[in-house]
Amino acid sequence: MIFYLCAFFALAFAGVAALQGASLPGLLFAGLAGAFIGAIGAPEVEPRTFQRPALWQIGVSVTGCCLVAAVMSAGFDGYALAVVLGVLLGILAPLWIHYIQGP
């Protein structure tokens, strides 16, 4: 189920980016962002699959934010900010994930 949710959001985000005329790196970045959004939202869709959904959401959020920092060639400060924002996104995921709608 997690794979399908990640794939759906990756394709949806990349499709919207393609309709807006994004370049290949933009398409890849949008697809990757969609996959991480799908992975963060997976515990909300299938709660029985996860023993510790908050830990999953925090881990995936921190990983996604650190990946953004890596793409932007950030320094130490950028990675520190990515970790802080990732933890915040993961902790608050049950609140904001319900507002994301697929196409």
C-alpha cells in the first residue's frame, strides 16, 4: 500500500509539473516530493500497517528535507534547518496531511 501511495503522488506531482512546462530536473524533483508526501501520509491512510506512525512520519520528513538540502548544495546550516523543519513536518503531519488532495 505504501508503494502505491508514493507512486500515485509521485506521478501526480510530476504530471502537474509537466503540464506547467517544467524541465527534466523539475519533473524529477516534483516526483520525488510527491513520493515523500505519499510516504508521510501513508500512516493516515493505513494506520494498522504502522506500529509507530509518528516515528515513520518524522523519519520520512527529515529524510525528504535533507534530500532537498542536498539538491540545493546546502552547507551545515542548511542541513540543520532541514532536520528542524523535517521534525516539525513529521510531528504536525496528522494535522496537515488531510488537506492534500490528489487530482
